[in-house]
Amino acid sequence: MIYSQKGIVVRLIYLFFSLILWALSFGGRLFKTHRLVLCYHDMTEKNAIIFRRQMDLIAKRVVSLDNTQLNTSKPAVVLTFDDAFENIIENVIPTIEALNLPISIYVVTDDLGQKPNWLRGSRHSDAKKSLMTEAQISTLSKHPLISFGIHTHTHPQLTQLDPNEVVQELAESKKILEAISAQRITALAYPHGDFNAEIANIAHSHGLFQLLTLEEKMLPRNQSQGQMGRFLMEADVWALEFRLTVDGAYAWLYYFRQMIRSLKASMGQ
């Protein structure tokens, strides 16, 4: 969920129910045995200031995706960035270095050093922003706080492809990123959060074991592989929305959406 895209009425309704859950969970303390994965995309110079404030708030709770332990009274937080926008270098890395925060970046390998082809012709705010170059990714792959995964080769809706096309998207992206980074790549972030069981099986068969969705679902501390839910995040959300999100108060959305899907299925929709 991207808060600002829901409209003010829906946004306030979500906020209301999240405040109730936050209170019932004693400010998120009942979720302390879980991790919560945030999914950012690009980071403008303007938003970098707000991002630093967000990170100051949660710095003691941030872990890598592979780290399953952290002594904290609230959920541990994992930071991920989809698409590998170039502005992350100037507007995110200084903050993570100052606060010693690990991050994971998921790369669209067909668009390195270019503007995102999957947004070509759209009015999306990211359409004119460049992605990292091969050289930049190669350099960052040596950074102790940064890990990489694939975001496919061309950023398609995977469920709209046939199985052979899915194999090509994953295999090509993995091959390219491993060559650039000189690392074994085992993580995939589904473009658009779009996946099904067949796609997950194909990913596993190609050595991809961390499969990141966009479902608002928290992770048990002991989970380091398999399907992993994430919470879409922007640097310019309301401060209260950010605080409630990292405390697990928006986790009810996953179960709410599952209920709606079940109701629609039972009604034949």
C-alpha cells in the first residue's frame, strides 16, 4: 500500500484502525518476535531529509534480511529498495553509513544506466529517473552494508507470462547480476508484487530462495527464506503513518485483503 495513493478518506480509515491495533498491541510490543520489511523505491534529494528522520527513529531495530535476531521490544525492521534507482547512491547511502544500517537492493537488469523502460510513456513520477549503471552496482556490491537481489530482467507482470518466459526473466537477470556483483544471488523481489505458486516454484528451481512480495505481512524472526511480505513505504508519508507501520500496526491489512478475496471467491467474482 502506498498511503498517498489511497485518497484522504481511505487513508484516514486505515489510520484509524491501525491506531486501534497499535493500542491493543501495547505500541507494537506484542509483535516483538517478528520482523517487518519496508519496500522503498527511489529517493529524491528532498525526501532524503525525511528519510534520515525515519531512520533515526528505527536505527536500533534495523537488521538485514538474513539476520533473524535482534533484542528489541518492538518488531525488527528490514530495509529494501526496488528497481535500483541511481539517486539511492546520493540520498540513501550516506544515511545508512552514518547509522550503520544494512539494506537490500533489487535490480532490473535490462535497464542498467537507463530510465525505466517499463514506465516509458507513463506519467509516473519515476519515469524520468535513471537506474544504476553496471559500474555503480559492481562498486556497491563490495559495500559491507549492501546486498543485492534480482527484480527480473524487464520488470513484467510475471503472472501474464508463460512459464518459459518466466524462466527467461529470472535466469537472465540472475546471470547478469551475478556477473556484475561477483556474488551468488538468491533473492527475488516480484515486480508489482505479482506472483503465484507456479512462479515461486520456478524461482526455487533457479536458486532463488528469498521471494519478496508486496503483501503487508510480518515475518517470524526465524524465517530467512521463502515468501516474505513487505510494506510499501515512501519517505513523505505522515510521521504517524511511518511510526504505526514500523510498529506493526498496519499488519491487519494483509488479513483484511485475504478476507475480501475469500468473499469475492465465494460469490463467484
